[in-house]
Amino acid sequence: MSNKIVVVEGSHDVQAIKRVFKNATCLITNGSEVLDETKSMLKALAKDNEIIVFTDPDFPGERIRSKIHEIVPSAIDVFMKKDLCISKNKKKVGVEHATDEDIYNALYPYLNGSIERKSDITMRDIRDFGLNGNTFSKKKRDKISNKLNIGAPNAKMFLQRILMLGISKECLKRMVDEINEQDR
């Protein structure tokens, strides 16, 4: 069985995770540049380990996430809502500012549960469900994204994240139907 390695931005993130998951294995990127040494290490680790990306819900965090996926396309993304990661003085955003409970809720399914990530959704389904291509698409996408804690992605990134999470076509349709019902 492979080990699971959580990739984070800094040492404070590791401290926060280890408060909740004492035996978690973490790898620090030390910022959004992602050094060549870190890239090489990730590539080697990905051969025998599951890579979990748990970066901050901001632009640098998304940049790191993107760079990691260039190296390890199979990396698993775990997201937190931005409002759960705001510092007490309201000036910083980061995983290290989340409560232990929120970190637990975000990571538990990936560190202790089994992950089923198969999905049959296509970009055509995204359009057919009204999540791309019309006036209210972004609003609907944002509601579903908020519910799933996947940030506020454009349609293409939304599809990628839905696929990573293994959301089925039926499940996505139910979510869209709920939103349509609420908006009536």
C-alpha cells in the first residue's frame, strides 16, 4: 500500500495538519516557485506514493497546484473554502489559519478513507446542465463549487475538479436541479 504525501506551501501548514493528523507525511514547496529540487522529489515520490495537493485558496496556491499537476498529473486535489482560511486579523489567507476541525473535514476522506475518482462527465454535460455558455452559468457553477469546496473555477477548471472528485453525471444533475429549484 502506498503512503500518502500531503503537499503544502509552508511549515505552518505542516504544523496545522500535524495537530490533526500526527502521522501525516508532508512535503513543503516553500512558496509558489516550486524549486527544481522539489519537482524532482515529487516526481520520485509519485512513483510509489499518492500525492495530495493541499494549498492555500488563493492565486499563489492555485499556481503551485498547477505546477504540481505538470509533474504529477495524478495528484489528488483537496480544497478548502477561502472563508475558512482567513487569519484572525483578516489580512492573510492560508491553510494554517483554518481550524483543526476544518482541516480534519477536508483531509480525512483522503488520508483515512478510500477514494473513488471515476466520473463520466464531459464538457458537453457542463454546457447541457447550464454551467457554461449562458448568463447564469457562473452563478450556478459558483454555487456548486462552494458546496464542493473547489474554489471558483472557470468552466474548464470546474470540469477538471469535478472529474478529480469523481462526481457522477447523475450527482451533478441533482445539484444543478436543486439550484434551479431554489432560483425559481
